[in-house]
Amino acid sequence: SSLIDGFSGITTLRLGPRLVLWSIIIWAVISAYYWLVLLAFDPGQSYVAGLAVASITALGMTIPASPGYIGVFEFLTRETMVLFGMTPELGLSYALVAHAIVYTVYTLLGLVSMFQQNLTYTELQKRITAEAQTSS
């Protein structure tokens, strides 16, 4: 059911090429992010290494894990970088920094969104609790 619901946004065949284009753009931007952070640790790495990190960690998100995929992300990123010739220690350092940057950016964007919507943390908790009670 949820798989079919995911395709509900495709109402015409004309949207297909746009969805593919946007998917390619999103994957390219995410891969570029991982590659640019990677260059700080190993300037000789290629864009393909960033694409590999993006792809493998995205697959890893399908594994049940702790909130924020802390641990899973670091393990998969470290092992991916070992495949690209990094030492495990340098790969782990890269993983920690890349994950910390993502967390910081998402947290700041979340705070900005809360501010724009005049939401307090208490109000947000109330809404989450009410929604959880409604869905169960």
C-alpha cells in the first residue's frame, strides 16, 4: 500500500522525465557534498568516492538502526573509504565530520522552520504526542 501511495504523485507520463531529472540533480548534489568534505581529508579522491559514500550510506538507511543512524553511517562510510584506499582511522574521521556537518545543517534548518512558524519546542511536542495518539 505505501509503495503504491509513493507513486501517487505521478499523475501523468509528462512528470516522469522531470522526476528522473530531479533525482539525478539531488543525487549529484549529495554526492558533491560528500566529495567536497572528502577533499579536506584526502585531496586526491575522485567524485566517484563521494558518489559511493552517498549510495552506500543511502542503502544503509534501510537497516533498522539508532536514531540518526549514528554508528551505521560511520561504519558504512569508513568501510567505503577503505575501499578507496583510506586508512580506517582517516575514514572514520571523515565519517564523523561529514555526519556532524549534516546534523548541524539539518538542526539549524529545523530551528529556522520552527521560528518561521512561531512554534515552541513545547508546542511541537504537544503536536507530536497528539498525532501519535490519533494514529494508534
